[in-house]
Amino acid sequence: MRFSISRIFIIINLLFLTTVSGQEFSVSGILVDENKVGIESSEVILLKDGNIITSTLTDSKGTFNLKSTKGTYSLRFYFVGSVIYQTDFILDKNISLGALTSFDNTNQLKEVEVTSKKKIIENKVDRTVFNVENSVRASGSDGLELLKSTPGVAVSANSIGIVGKSTVSVMIDERIINLSGDELNNYLRSINSDNIKSIEVITTPPAKYDAQGNSGLINIKLKKIQENSWSSTIRANYIQTTYPSVSAGINFIYNKNNVSFFTDFAKREGNDKIVENTDTYYESETWNGETKRKDKADIYRGIIGLDYKLSDNAKIGAKYVGLFDKPDVTDSNSSKVFDKVTGNLISTYETTGYNDSENKNNSINTYYIQKLDTLGKQFTVDLDYFNYNDTKIRNFTTQNFSPTNNPLGPATKAQNTGIQDIENYSAKFDFDLPTKWATYGFGGKLSWVKNKSDISYYDLSTGVPFLDISQTNIFDYNEDTQAAYVNFSKTLSSKWQTQLGLRYENTQVVGITTSPDVTQNQENSFDYNKLFPSAYLLYTPNENNSLSINYSKRIDRPIFWDLNPFKWYLSSFIIVEGNPYLQPSFADNFELNYSYKENLTFKIYYSTTTNGNLQIPFIDLNTDPQTVRYQRGNFYDKDQYGATITYLYNAFEWWESSNTINGNYNNTTFTRELPTEAQNGFLYVIYSNNTFTLNKKKSFMAELNYEYHSPRKDLYYEATQYSKLDAGLRYSIKEKGWSFILLGTDIFRTYMAYISTEVNNTPQRRSLYMDERMLRVGITYKFGNKKLSANQRESGNEEVQGRLK
């Protein structure tokens, strides 16, 4: 079953026809300045027990009118992000508050902030907001710890995701962080929780954001900049997996007058162990293989940001991010071949390999912001440059041995080299135009990508390198994209809000393969354009309930390395191949969300993917030994139906628990004839994150987190269940700037599934353990004047950086 956009809009129209009973009263008035002149487009928020009930904007004369049911309320007025008036009143009839004179007094503002607290969880028209101020982790922790307690967010040892989404991008103040894995985690640990205002979870991104990637967004909103302040944070971590590793970092923040400066440097060095076991059942033989890898991390990362306020209405800034790594890999594979009938050992293939690797990642962002008036209208321009260089030199030797450990024939010795160089230039602009009737937005983006891949294969069997021209090539790939979007949002009434968006992207692609073997030369060029609509409708009948329906369309472009048509050898009989004909896939996502009070959220979702990109291990049974070729193509369409329930338990001051269960049914259809069958079925995942406050000062805390993945069928494989248990302690001496953490992840070493496939009538069972069991000991020291904040602006070419492998 496939949903259409038209059906979604029929549902929206039906929701519009819904009527809600209950007597309502109105409250009205006029907001004026010290000269008794009406203030236009001030945001007026009606609160009850600290919860937002409804909102509106003052008109050109400063007047406003809101409606709600009987009760005691607070009115709060905002102008360009600042509170300029607040009053309390009882609503039991239609009342007029008359003229209200705005104030601009620091003490009054502080009092206002104390008098009313937001809900821990707020459902907005296009996102869910976790207001961290009422969380037990809000003080003395860091950005990563807060993400662990954010409902609907899944945090593992080296990955961050949204429940029900395959990938996620993390933003700070609406700007993507172009880091991943452990580097992203370490960066988030450098952000103090006291500086975080809220965390927004965006499962169906609006038209303003790039359409790339069928993923969600997490936006971490920082508190306002404190003037005339400076601070520095020093941090160090010892990490023990199979091997030890260490990381350290320092940041410095300076903000005075019109200048804001931020810098953060980090270093990590160590190793991880990866173990893969593969059992392959051929017609007459059984192969039992084990691969052991030692992955080295030798990472330097630096971030420098500078912002300058030209005037009250204009600001410029620049930011540089550099990441340099030498991820060398040492690996060995032992594949034992047994006779399937007798069970006797026939031979053993031994492969040893070493990857000498180096990659460099540099990005520069410059921006200009111009406020157009005092109502919040503004214009933003971003210019970005990004360069990624990855060099790999792989040497490997494969030798077959008899059961008595004697060599069988000559050894295969070879060298595979791969160089990838990516450059991206982009420019984008955004207009934000709030008015008293609605909020409008529009913008555009231009992006130019140049990707050059150079792969060579040398036969070293004779001791003299011999270039195999049939497996050597240079691949030049150019991709240019032009995008434009419009966005519209409006509060329809005290109970209804809507947002509509439309994004258009047009892409031109040219891929040229050049090889010493001229018969391999080819050129592929194509272009495509697509509209990416998004629609949101939020219904809030009262302070305890909200219902929303969302839709967005997304595109998933291929990873650059996968486009190179030539081969990368893991051993003499295991080969990974690229495909220059890869096309993007598209996804339509629908969600129905319900929220009760600030504790319970329920979501039903449906996603349909067309032209999906998939890598399959094709097995060539006609070679000796049989060759496994991992080939990628646009092989499938997929429907996914699912539901998610999240419950935030905070009945006790000393215990906060965020619990999520997500279940979905996957239905895959192969669009090409493949030597395997689609696997369809139901799966579910459970997350439980718990924080315990162990003393009255809330300086000593413990955490206990559990994650469970059920058995599953998806795409062309089946997988067994797997789970993990994490536990940790955290102690902070806030007044002295010290904090300490002791964290153990995957304590029982159970975060590993067994995956079964059958390709070319050849069953295979595989397991992969990524060294998830870890002990982390960390210490952080912060000093300065404690007014910690910075403008941390991220680059505008994040969708290109997300396509690196």
C-alpha cells in the first residue's frame, strides 16, 4: 500500500473540520512603549502553570486578542527574542487589560524567567522540543549526556540517531556540525549543559534544509551570549576497549563588545579491535573465516570561529574546521575450507594486510546577517568551501596452506592504492519574514562538487611491482546543484498551527572514467530535478494534549567513493566494486504524532523509498576459489510502517527515566533480478535511559542505560537479537569548575548480531563485533568568569560532507 500526497491533504482538510466543545473567554489589550506608541509584531504567549496554551502577534497598533477556557494565566510578551512584559490574571469572563507599557529592566527580566517554566517536552508544528532546564541532567553535565536523556534520541558509544531513522545530523543553533562518530561525541562533551537552552528533534525536516539524506535533524539551542566574558575548558579521557586510547582537548571562548571568538582543539590516539566471523556454505565445501582488525586512530581536530557585530542590525563571521587523521589498519584473515560431506579440512587461506591511510578534512564558512527591521525580518548569506583528501595504500598477501600447513601453490601478493580528492564550493541565502498575519521564508543555494578518485592495482608476486591496467583508473566526477525554497507558517487559531514548504533542486552530473586500458574508458552524464514538498499541521485542544500530522520528501545521493567503477581488494577473493551509474533514491515520509502532558508521546509513521541503493555480495561459483564481489546498485523499493512510544518518567526528584519502544514492518521489493530473495518482517527496538541523583547538591549522579534490538528481517538478510547495558557515575564540583566521569558501555559484550543471507543459493552466516565494550574515565576543568557562551556557526555544505564514506 502506498500513500499519496493527495490523501494526506484530504486528512488535513478533515482535521480542519474538527470542532471542539468548551466555553472560551477572550483577553485583549494593547502593548505600548514608554512613549505610549503601540508595539507591532510582539509575540504574545498565553501560559497556564508554566505551559504554553496559545500565542499570537500584536497588530500594527499593538493590540492583541487571545481566547482560552476558564483559569489562571500568565501573559508574556516577546520582541526580537527578549521578554518586554509579563502579567498574571484570572480568566473567567471576557476581559480587557487596557494599555500595557513594556519594560526593559534586567532585574524584571530575571524575575520573569523564574516565574514560569516551560514543559520538559513541547510539540511544535515541525519539531519536538526538549527543554532541558527541568531535567536532572541540566546542570553539571554536557551536551552528549543531555542527548542521552532526550526522548526519541538514541545514543550509542560512537553514534547518535533518532529512533526510527537510519541516520541523523546534529546542529547547533540551526547549523550542521560536520563531524561524526567519536569526534562528534567529544565535541558535544565540550559543551556545558548549563549553556544549553533546549534540544529540538526534527524527524521530517522542512523545506529550508537540504533535501539530502532520508534522516532527521537534532538542533541544540544554546543560551544567549553573555557579554564581557571569557572562559576555557580543559578535558582529558582515558578509554579502554581491547586496546587503550587517550583523548584530550581545550577550548577558549572570548566575548567582549562586538567581538566573539571561539576555538577548540582536540587530539585522540589509540586503537580499536574489530572481529568478523563468516561461515559460507557452498555446494560441496564449507568455509569458516575469521578476520581480525586493529584500527588505529591518530586524530587532530581544530575549530576556530570569529564573529563581529558591525552594528545593531548587521553581523559577519567566519569559521574554520580542520580534521586530520591517519586511520591505519592491520588485518589478518584465516579461512578454513572443509569438505561438506566428510567434514575434513581441505585447506586454509591465510591473508595478511595493512592499510597505510591518511585523510585531511578542511572546511571554511563565512556569513553575513542583516536585520531588515525591528520585527525580526532578516537576510542571511553563507559562503562555504570544503576539501576532503583521502589516501589509502593497501598491501596484502594471500597464501593457501594444506591441512599439514604446507603452501599450496604461489602466494598472491598485491598493492591496491586509492586516492580521493573532493572539493565543494557553495553559496546560499535565506530570507526570514515574520508578519502579523504569518511567517514567510524563502532562499536558495548553489553547490559545485568536484570529486577525483584514482585507483591502481599492482601485482607484487614476482617481487617487482607490475601495474594491472585492467584494474587501474582515474574517475572524475562533477556534480552541480541549484536549489530554491519557500516556506509558510501560520497560527490559524488558539488551537491550530500549520506550516507548508516547497523546495526545488536541480542537479547536473558528469562522470568520466580514464584508464590505461582504453577499453575501460567511459563517460556518463545525466541530470535530474525534483520538487520536495513538506506539510505540517498541529492541533492543541488543551494544555495536556496535542496532535500533529507531518509530511516531507527527501533525496539520498550516492556516497562519492561508491561511484568509482573499479575494485578495492580485501583479499585475493573478496573484492569491493563501485558503480558510476548509481542514481539517487527518494523517500516520502508521513507521521502522525500525539502527545499527552509532558511525559508521553506516540507516533505512527509510514515511509516509502524508491530506487534504493544497496550493496550485495555476489558470489562467483565458477572461480577457484569462489570469489565474493560486493557490488552496489539501485536495486529496491521499500515500504516501512511503524510506531514509536516514548515515556518520560520523572515522578521522583532523584530519578529521571526516558523510555522508548519503536516497532516497524519492512516490505522490500527488488526492482532488478537478483540472485537472492527479499526479506520482509517486523522488528522492534527498546531504549531505557535512567539518571539517578545521589546527593542533595545534585553533584553526584549515576546512570543506567539499556538498549535491545529484536530479531529482524530486512532487505536481503536476517539478523538475531542483540542488546547492551551501559552504566556510569558522574561527579561535579561546579563552583570550582571540576567534573569527573566513569562510564562503562556494553558491559556484558552483547552488542553483536548474527546476520544470515543467501545469495546464488549459497547461505552465509556472519557476525561483526566493533569493540563496543568500553571503559571511559574522563576529567574536565573549566575556568574563567563562568559566563560561558559563543556563536558557534556551522557550514552550509553539510549535505556534501555527509556523503563521505
